Amino acid sequence: MSEVTLRLTGVTKTYNAGTPAAVEVLRGLDLALTKGEVVALVAPSGAGKSTLLHIAGLLDTPDGGRVEIAGADMTGASDHRRTVMRRDEVGFVYQFHHLLPEFSAQENIVLPQLAAGVPRAQADARARDLLGIVGITPRAHHRPAALSGGEQQRVAFCRALANSPSVLLADEPTGNLDPATSDTVFEALMTLVRETGMSALIATHNMQLAARMDRQVRLEQGRVLPA
């Protein structure tokens, strides 16, 4: 039986609950990802995909239901435990890379490892390995401003995977790139996921990219359905 890395069970979320402006975003949502699986999350704007990703990544809490990551039930977990779990088991990639501008590409990948207590030499080696996988080793010591958009996003992928998380969550990671660069960056992302054996949930409007993932799900009326 495949190892489940992320499981959401009966997750609900309502904003402005108890008011006339209440918006029920998630309505008993169920979703499970297994190790090594890459899943496309397809949803129209406003359907709640960012809410889903934030709850899955412990950046937000559901009103009801369970969130399990790497076999650990995070329902009711303390802020400290949630922070440690995010650091160690969850990687995030957004449409805009949010790299730290004063640090080089390699340093951006090293920093989250240092925060987790990894020795500097080991962190540097891990950063170099990841940059090699995505094909931008020669850019290791350049700051983000000296990198192209596609290079910046590849560095963001590497940073998200620096601490070897169980789950990668990506919100439109190629949304601001031209088609050719988007394809290159997507290939780099798939290579990273395959090399590390994690699972990934990738929200995208790009149906061509979605079709290249292991399976597709859609978020509709607050629930996840097969695409």
C-alpha cells in the first residue's frame, strides 16, 4: 500500500461565519496524496484553491476536519508544532518567487537549512546538488536581480525542497512565465520531485501542464473531485 504523505478529511472553511457576508469555501473536502505522486489541482479563480493550499500547508486552520502530514495528525496542534512541521515536512512555491534579494541563489537555499539546524557545509552541498538538478549551477552566486524569471523560479523550487519535505505545495508556480520558460521550469520541478520521492500538489490553470502530471483533481463547490 502506498504511503500517504498528505491527507485532508472532511475539511471545512467559512469566512465571516455567522454574518450576512459569510462565504463557505470548503465543504467537507477530502484529498490524499501518496509518496512520489504529482497531482494537478485545477480550479477557477475564487474557488478556494489558495485556501486549500494554505490549510494543507498549515498556514491556516480549518473550521472542521483533519489535516495529516507525514502520518501526523495536526488537528489542534500548537503553533510551535505547526511551525516545526511546516519547516521540516512542507515545501511551498508560489507564482512569485519571494527570494531574498540580498542573498545569492545558493544562500537562499542554504538559509532554510540553517534555520533547521543543518551545518553550513552540509547546507551548501545540498544547495549545490539542487541547483545542479535544475541546471543552473553557474548562477549559484548571483543574486536574484541578476537572474531571469525562470532562473529565479527554479531557485525557489530548490529552496522549497532544501529541507527534504514530504509534501510540496505549489500555487500557479509557472503562472507569470512565458510558455517556453514555463515548460523548462515545469520540467525542472518534475525532475526535483522525482529525484526526491516526495509528493506534490500543484495548482495550475495550464491544462497542458496539468495533463503531464500523475493525475488531476478539480476543486468545485468546496470539494475535490476527479478532473
